[in-house]
Amino acid sequence: MRPIAIGPYRLANNLILAPMAGITDRPYRSLCRRLGAGLAVAEMVSSNTALWGSHKSVRRLDYQGETEPIAAQILGADPIEMAEAAKVNLDRGAHIIDINMGCPAKKVCRVAAGSALLRDERLVGSLLERVVAAVPAPVTLKIRTGWSPETRNAVRIARIACEAGIAALTVHGRTRACGYDTPAEYETLRAIRERVKIPLIANGDIATPEQARRVLDYTGADAIMIGRAARGRPWIFRDMVRGLAELGSPGEAIPAVIHSKSRLPPNDWIKDILSEHLEELYLFYGAHRGVLIARKHIAWYCRHLPGAADFRAEINRTETPADQVSRVLAFFDQCSKRETQAA
């Protein structure tokens, strides 16, 4: 485990939960931190403060009670708006400001934000300099390797970021045009490491300790950011910490340990973690909204279990916390009973 510091904040380890819209809310960030994540970045918030009156934005700006340091992510294309959004997030309790230049969503790119910014390197420089100058806190940046494979410019963006005073850089190993359909590549990250010395965080297709170790060794990155692999699997960070410790020091030959598929915890343990997560969702969102938000999380937690598809359809019809929880408990108890009988 390579130590990493972002500005004055030294993280407990070099495993970071990626910001994911509609997923990494405060309940999930807190759970992942408790289960081993060294840092959890909040869902992105628009830099347009006129949109912050919605219930969704208010919740995304709620960092109350979180383990420090708290990292907030802002999204936009106007340097002045982005600087103001950074200030407001600090006032709300954030300690680190992350700038989103990696989101590939069409609705984001249509307004020249997210990964669309990578097409305008001059604007990138102006935006980064403005935000860094506006706040007395570390500012980090998350990007893709470029707009398309033909216009891959992450190395130049990394240099711009370094000159602007960015405290750490996260790179997802795909271009915007690649979406999530092609395997992530790490050659670009390796090239960035050779040219830029700020902390580098690797992201994309990293779900096991072996994958994390190989990416760290190959790229020279300082940390790993885990996104989609953490959905319904908050214990991935605990498994990564243990697995990387078993794999030895960077550069050493990787021993033949069994981590190609993460070791799933016992069903009863997963049931308890999921039950805790559900209760926090109901408290955070309220009963109605909490039940709706919980549906996708339940599906991710249960996807490895027999009958998961039918159970997902059943859960999607639940309308109250009590009904939802009782069905979850019954499903896990049924799966455990089947395991006992099969043994």
C-alpha cells in the first residue's frame, strides 16, 4: 500500500471510491469509508448555483457527519461559476475540491462540461487556475484520456493541471468516445507519470487486488480509484487492502494467491451490511424516496445469488421500507438455507 497525501491530508490508504451520480451519496460514502476506503468522493454537483434549490442538490451538498477529509466534486464549464461553487462546497464542510472533466454523459457534454472540456485546453487552464486561486484547499482533477482515441491529449492536460497547482490527478483509462465499451488502457497513465510528478490516481476496470497491483506497477500511479466495481460491494476496499498486503511490495513477482474473483463474504454478513445500508437510505432520503433509491442497491448486492433476477422484479414492486426490508431478509435467509442443504 503506497501512502498518498492530497495537500495536507494524508489518506489512510491509497484506495478511493469514485464519484458516481446517483450512487455515492452520503450513506454509501460513509459505508465504504468504514469498510476500508481511504477517501470517498461525493457525487458531482453542478457549478450553476441556481440549480441548488432542488432536493437532489441539497442532499448532494450534505456532508454532515462524514469522516474527514471530505471530497466534493463540481461540474461546469464557466471558470467564475466553478470558482464560486468551490467556495460554497468548502463552506458546506468539504476539505478537497475535485473538478469533473471526465463525465461522458451526453447531457453533460452538450453543455461543454465534463469530458467535453478536454477539447479546449486553453479553457481547461483558465478554469483550473481560477478554482485553485479561489479556495484555500487542495483542488484535484478527474479526466479521461481524451475526447477520442484520435485526439488523446491527457498528457498535455496533466501538464496544464500541474502548472495550475492541481494537487492530484485522476485518469480514467478511456476516452469519452470509448464510453465503457472498450477495455481501459494504462499506457497513457504511464506516459503521464513519466512527465508529471503530482499524485496520480488510476481509474478504470480495476476490481481485484491483482488488477490494482498490476496497474500500480505498470503506471507508477500513487493510488487506485474504484467506481462500478464497488456497486453493491462496499467491502471491496477491505478486500483490496488485504489482497494488496498479501501480494507484497510493488515490483515484486505476484504470488499465486486466489484473488481473480474477490472472496465473497458470508451471506449473513452481506445481509447485515445491506440492512444497515437500507436503514441509512431511509433516514437520509425519507421513506418514499429511500425505497426507490434502495432498489438498485439491493439488486447489486444480490446479483451473485441464485434467483437474483426474479428477486429484483419483486423488489422493484416494494413501496414501503418495512416491506422492502422484510423481503430482503427473507431472500437472504432462503439463500442461506439452500447453501446449508447443499453442503
